[in-house]
Amino acid sequence: EAFRSSVLCTCESSGTMTKDPKILECSYCGMSLCHTCSDRYQTSSHDLRESVSSIEKHGVRPDPHVFERQLRCTAPSILRLGKGSEDVLQNGSGLESYSFQLQAVGRQKGKWELIYGAWEDFGSGRQVAEIRVYVGRIGTLDDIGASAYIRCFAPAIREVKPHRGKLADSARLIYRLGQSTDAVWEIPHATPTAKLVLAGSNPVKSQRALIGIRKDV
């Protein structure tokens, strides 16, 4: 239901849904649009097929407003990291003492997003981290499930020379629908550093000098 109620066409905005019962989807890149809008775009490079969200095949799509209310009621309003989490999370020092409060629920292309935030001084200070949870399509065309990402803001707010630009995620969790094993958090490894040493050969005459173009080259 999360995928079928998400944004599946460019004409679906501000909580609206297309009135066209047929949704087309590219079998290569996953682009989707309704049959009515397919005439407005150059689609010759796409292999369009009828999506699993088409009403003709799978019935009426869930109302996004109803699904959002259900999602808000089902999702926890507060998340907390388990014991030992800050020891394995890069820049995660002190996060176990924070509560991540639900900030927003958003309807996106192919999925729904829930954002949880943690702030200093019980919510009146700076934001120190966020957890993003996605429900719906989480990867390739057949990847339906849920995923979560943790991002720590310490490099941007606590360093002498704060980080500028986008911060990388400190951990992620991915669960695919029908997966038989439990999902586990994945921690990225530190980027290895390497030292390059450039060494040239002994001085020799160039090809131009050898063929007699210039003797002093």
C-alpha cells in the first residue's frame, strides 16, 4: 500500500492522484507515469509496461490521505538508539541520551518518508542527528520494503573547522518484503588512505631527438 499510494506520476502533487486507471512503468529505469501523461513526454527510449499499481490489474489505489493517517498512527512518535550504538556510529558520541522525535511524514516518488530529529537542550538547541525511514520502493524495481538511515551532524556543529556541504549517513538498515532473515544495521567502513609515490626513469633522449628532429631535445 505504501508504494501504490505514493507519487507515481508527475501529475500527482499536493496529495492528488491521477484519475487514469492505468499506470505505466519503465522496466529498465523505473520511471512511472499515468497513461494520460504518457503523450506529453518523449518515452521512445523507455520500455513502458503496466505497473503493479494499475487499477485495471490490482483494484483501486489506496487514498494517500488515509494512508498517511494510518502511517502516523502506526509509526512510533519517538525513537531511541540502543545501548552501544554510539560506540559504532561515526560521530555518534552521546546520541544514546537523545530522543528522536517524529518531525514529518512525506509522500515521495515510489515511497513514503518519515523523518525523526534529535536536538540539544530538549528540543530548543541545535539539531544533532536525524533518522530517515522509508516505506515502499527502497531500491530497484522489485525492491519493496522499508529502510532507515542515521545521519550525525557533529562534523558540522562541533568541529573547530565545521564540515560544509552534504553529510554522509553513519548507518543504514534495509528490509525487503518477504525477507526471511532479520534486518541488521550496516556501518560504512572508514575510507582508506593511500600514499602515492611517483618515480620516473633515468634521463634519456626523447623520441624527437632520436629521429633527428632536434638534437638538443
